[in-house]
Amino acid sequence: MHIEPKHLQNLYQSYCKTPLLWKNNLVSELVQFDIPITTSFPFLRTLERQLRLGQLAEQFVFNQLETDPTITLLAENIQIQKGSQTLGELDVLIRKDKQPIHLEIVYKFYVYDDTLGRTEIDCWIGPNRKDSLIEKLNKLKQKQLPLLYSSECSSTLSQLKLDHLNFEQQVLFKAQLFVPYNKSVNFENLNKECVYGFYIHHYELELFQNCVFYIPPKLDWFLDPSDTIEWLDYKRFKDSASTYLNNQQSPLFWLKNDSQDLSKCFLLWW
């Protein structure tokens, strides 16, 4: 997988700076792994193949773990099989100080929709109207974390000579959150520092006719907006965005207004 070295480092630093979606164990009793936000170490791993954004986030985490002298990385991306069937995967097994930990890694983009439920947790959903926060939390609690205690996993851990360890389970759940344009959202359990921008519905686009736009490639969703790119005027952006909207996809875009302020936004198809 070829990404220019400088660009890869920018992606890595942006990942590292993304805050945890919550702190302590306030959400679904899931314990967040306390990893320092540091940008002092470079990304040193070699990427052998094309990776999706979530897979690249995992590699960034593995690099962080390897640069922490208090952590030993025991195994990563452990496939759990039942015959020819893949039951799932453990993201990473580590030892921090003397404590073995099974760590699940999540990096998500969510928009806030107050029609989805009564609680703060209910109202966050992916920009394509899929993969809500509550669904992900339930999957972690009901499928991904319990996999560690399956007989098939015990067999795999035995092969890795890790079956004698008493693993704690934690998550490293980071996210970029996007709130409705010109509306406020009440934060009780989630980390308000995760708000990276706003979203608009496709019928609100005309409010921004005097702005310029840029649609970054998917891996660049990690990044904060910058002014070092080629901007699209309103008409060209609207034409480009229509391809996404017609396929029920919500593009992420950067916006620059008359005051030269930069924003990070989603244009929702729904």
C-alpha cells in the first residue's frame, strides 16, 4: 500500500489526536483503554496491502502500542475459526505493565439525529444511515468481547501459548462527531471534544452558494481541513456531490466561507 511518507505521517498524527469518545466507563460499562494523546513518535510500520480506513486505524494503534515502553504487544488480528467458518477476530492482545488486556479498536464517524431515540447514545448514526453507535456498542458487548471466552478462542490462545493469561477487556473507541448545522447538542456521557464539524441535508446546500468546497478521499477523513488543496466552486461541488447522493452516500467535505474560515462537514443524502 503506497501512501507518500509525509502524508502517512499526517494521517497518523491526526489519528493520534482524535479524542476518546467517552472517558472512564460511563457508556455501556465499557472501559476505555487509557492511551496518551502523543504526536511525538512517527508511524514506523510497513503497510503491505491496501487498507480501509478502519484497518488503517488499527495499524496506527498497533504502532502506538509498540512505542509505549510499558506495553508488550502479544498478538494482533487473531482470527477465531470453527472449522472453515470464521467466528470473528480479536483485534489485539497486549500486556500493559503486568496486566494482560484484550483490546478492541473502533474508529467511527457519526452524525446526530434526535429522531432516533430519547437518550444521547441513541441519537448517533453513521452518515449513510447505517451502523449506529448503539448498534456498535451492542455488538461489542454481545459478540466481539464474549468471543474471548469461546471454546474456539481458547484453542487459538493455546496454540499461541497465551491461554494461561487472565485477560481484562477494554476498548479503544475514538470517533469524529458531526452535529446539525446551527443547532446545539447536549452532551452528558460522550466527549464533546469529539465534535469535528457539522452536517447539512442535501436541501440545505443552497445556503452555502458563496463558499468553496473540497471532497477528500476516504483515508483523508482523518485530517483537519487545510487550505493547500484545489477548491471547487458551488456548481462543480454540487455536480460532484450528486454522484454520491444518487447512490445514497453522504460525502464528507471541507468548506471555506467568505471569511476564509474552514469547516469539516457531511452532506447527507437522507
